[in-house]
Amino acid sequence: MTTTIPAALAAPPVEPMDDFTSSLLLTAPAPHAAPTPPTYTTPSAPSTPSGLSAPGFPEEQVRARARTGSAAVFPDPAGYGARLFGPAATAHAGDALDRTRIVPPVFMPERLEKLIDLAREPEFGDVDLTARVGGFTARLPLYLSAFGSTRAGSGDLAVHASRQAARLGIPMVIGENMVPVHGYRKAGEATRSALRARVEAYLEAVPDGVGGIVVQQSTEDADSEVWNLLYSDPAFRPLLESGRLAFELKTGQGAKPGLGGMTVVGRAEAEQLARRFTVREVFGEDAPQRLRCATPGTFTEEILRQQLRFMRNNFPKARTWVKFHPGRDIGPAARTAWAAGADAVTVDGAEGGTGWAPGVFLDQVGLPLAECLRRIGRPEGCLLATGGMWEGGRAVRTLALGASAVGLGRAALVAVDEDPEHGLERLVEALALELRLLISALGKYAPAALAPDDLWDPAQGAVPC
């Protein structure tokens, strides 16, 4: 079935979408028209989740959104007329970024410009969420964060997430160590590798002109020549020709700044991986599990510049991304990467992390995302940010502080675990509605128009005028 994409949200020409994907664009109804109900049937109960859990993360709220989509943005309509609603008791909880308030002005000159342009009062559905994300066109200022070789991130959940991200028209990042751990097989070979399964699922569903695939490379990936494999594989040629392939140099991650990737493996797998990775018996000599450790890589300003120069020279048709952990010198690091020609810099706040990490790192190491954004200041290029993203308020704050898009990591996996077919799409449906409501409330109509003066930090004690 073919649907029509509203002009305000149209990216470059795209393939027709099914009714479900079209409903995710969430355009507002015409003035005075009745709202159009969703075209899909919302499950009244969870599907058959795999048992995935996310302690310390708002898992139940994410699962509710994966089931009900935009309905989760509002209070239960059954209470309308019988219950008085106000701020939740936990409204001021959370980290420094969550405690920052979004503050609409009274006078809105940009809304006046929109009114004149439309010849009518603007509505939240007039917000255009199309964004440029690391050289790609995305229908929303979002991307699917990197899932690497962990069990949760490289299995069926990741494949389902890839397919849904493609239908949403947002970029997808494939994390480190997929090839060293799971191998790589080209098209036509009997068994697909985990990386190819994700790529093929994405390519089968992504419309023309939007989205893109980003493949990380770390130290062990470089030893396996991952980027060379992909760049020379005919299956990736359409992505290269359409400018929708990027390579991301991974220098660290929010879950364990300063360390490389870690996963738990069985004894047999540990023996196979010991040739490429360090394997430790940290769980006890008789335990069936072993800890597989990757190296973090060594960087200085000059090494980073040389690495980026190498990427641009050797893979000229691929976009160049860099991912940093939340280090204390994140500002100079980001500026060095942009000056060296990076198409995107990803900063992974200490709140982020879908992978295995020591508890002391999760609790005590790395800068919070809010502080990373403060130290970077006004970005000199495309800035992407991850860390605790699952709803529109945190995303708007991050965009207002300079990011071009935000990444969904744990939230995406939890949503897909709740509903492998449409969970991520429904989660994004709710998030996109909140983005439109919040951005329009600020008198603006595109994410790029957001600015720091749209926020009030109670720690600063004053609202910018």
C-alpha cells in the first residue's frame, strides 16, 4: 500500500511506506480536523520478551511506549475529567541534564515567521524533524547506537532493531568486534555472519535517500581489516554510490571510559578467541564463563589526526565518524576531530552503555553527558550524543546544547525485546511526538533552531534573556 509523506517532513524522494511506518511521521491533523487514529493494533500485553532487563534504566516506561506508542506521551485518558494532573513527584530527579528545564519564551518571532509563511497559526505538526546526521539525511534527529559483539547486541534483537531503524529512515551504527568474534562471509556464502545479517535486514527495509550504515572499527577490527572487507564487498557498493556508508573510529565508550570492549564467553569460545583477545578467568577457575577483553587503543592528537587522514584517503566514498568516551579533554578531542575532517563526532556520556562493564566504571568513571556538552561548547561540526536517551525531553535538551541528533541504545534493545516487529517504531513514535510538541512550544519548527537559551539550569540560578 502506498501512502503520501507530508511535504513538511519530506526528505529526498523515498520509496512508498506501509501504513505502520507512515503513521510514525506523526504529522498533526489539518486545522479543526479530528485526530486520525493509528493504523496498527496496539497489543494490550507484552509480547514474549527474551528476559532482557535494564537495571537503573526506566525500563517499564520504555516497554509501555513499545506497546502503546504515542498514547504513552499522555496520562491515561480514562482519568480525563475525573483526575487533576500535575508534575510527577519525581519530576526533579535524574542527572544534571534531566534537571535542566525547557523554558518557552512569551515572545516568539520565529513563530510569527512561520505564521506568515503558512498563512495560518502554526501547529506542532508543522515541526520538520528531518535532520542531517553525520553526512546522512534522516527523517528524525535520531540514530541507532552501536551494538557490538555482546550477546544482546549481536543476536536477533539487533537484527530486528536494524530492520525497524531502516523503516524509520534513521542511521544505524554497528559496533566493534563483530568480525573478529563472529567472522565475515560475503553474499552467496552458505551462512551469514552477524554483521551481514544486520546489514541485510537494514538494506531490505530502508527507503531510498534516507538513513545510512555506520561500521565501527577498534584495534582488533583493524587487525581483521574490517573496513577493507566492507569497502571492497560488492554488496556495499549501492551504499557507497548513494553516500550512505560511514566508518567510525572508536576511541572509547561511555560504559567504561579508558577500557576496551568486554564480553562474557564460554570456555570453548574463549579458546577460539584467545588468539585475538585477552581472556581472563575472573569468575573463578572452575566457572563456565571467561571474560574476553579487547584493547582500547592509544591516541594522541597527532595519532587521531593521522587516523582520520588515513580514513579519508583510503575510503574516500565513506563518511568519517569518530566516537569518544566522556573524557575530561572531550572539548579539545572533538575540535581536533572536526579540524581533521570528521563528518561526525559522537560523544558517549557516562550514562550510556549497553555492554558489559565493571560496576565501578558504571558508577564512578567518566563525565556525565551534560558536562561533556558544556566542555565542547558550540560544536564546530556535526555532534552526536548518547547516554540515557528514551524520551523527548532529554533529547530536546541535548539538541539545544549543540547535538545534531541523539542515539538510542538500551532503549532500542528494550523496545525491540518488548515487541520485535514494531517496538522500536512505537518508542520512536512517542519520542517524535514529544519532540514536535516541545520544539513548537519554544516557538521553533526544526531541531537545528534549538539553542542553549531554550533551557534553564537551576544550578546557574538565572534564565538567559
